[in-house]
Amino acid sequence: MRTEFQYVIDAFKDIGRIVSDRNVATSLPIDVLSVNYLVEVGFPAKPMFGFDFGPCRELQEARTIPGSAGVLQKVAWAGDARCIAENYGLMFVLDVHRSGQVFWIDLQGTYAPMFVNSSVHAMGVSLAHYCRVASLRHQLDTADYAGRLRDMIAESDARAISDPSGWWLTVIEEMGYGLL
């Protein structure tokens, strides 16, 4: 576990812990590895994909985020979900009703939620994979670049790329077009 956590820390360079109180993390229906990840590691201190992980410290409920009324009317479970990161009306959330899976949601409710990862820990590892591959973007052609990330994520969280409407498949597709 420590080696994997170190992989993530090295990839992000600058870490911002999400939860400072272990009791907050253990009160959620998530696996022990994700609890440890939230308390001991965290997410990038700087925005990634435009998402800022800073405002959502202590995993506040999505319903407390300004502008969340649109999604709450269309996605009943979203109000109880815990915010991991926010980006101008978009959020990564921890779904407490689905054993801690992570979803991308549009606060206006225009777009359907997209599955991101099976757990918070898996999301951290997937983001670290992206950081590693992104450092090679000028050394690889776009197909190799996107394919390498797909393979790395498949190895660590296969469901993240098997869901046809998943967020990571969108990222990988954009990488293949040279947009990321």
C-alpha cells in the first residue's frame, strides 16, 4: 500500500489532503484503502482537468454546494454524495449509496452523471497514471499516448474504462484526438 501511495504522491508532486480527521472518512461506507488514501495522501493541490480539489475539504455533501439544485431535482442520490472536487458547476463526487464509487456530475442537471472510478483510491491512482502519461505526450504519438493511459487504468480499475459512458473513456478519447 505505501508503495502505491508513494507512486501517487510522486506523480502529483504537490498534494492536498482531502480529509484531516480520520473519523470523517471512517464514517462513510467506503473501503479501508480509500479511507487511508483520503487521510494519508489526497489529491493534487493544483487544479487538474480544471477541477479544484481544495474547496471540498472534509467531503461536504453535494447539496451544500452552491448551485446544486438542478442536479438534485434529477439525480436523487446526488444530494447525499460527498464532493471531492468542483469545477464551475461540475463535481467529482463520492457516492455513499454505491460503496464509495466516484462519479462526475453536472450541477445544472443537463448531463447525466458519469462513472469515474470504483473508489476514491482508484481515482487517485488513475489521476496519477494520467500525470505519468501526460509527461510523455511529446514523446509518443496520440494513439500510443491514449492507449498507454487506457492500459494503465485497465490494470488498476478495469471498470473505469469498461463503462461505455464513463468519464475516463471520454478523457482517453480526447487524448486520442490530441485535445489533452
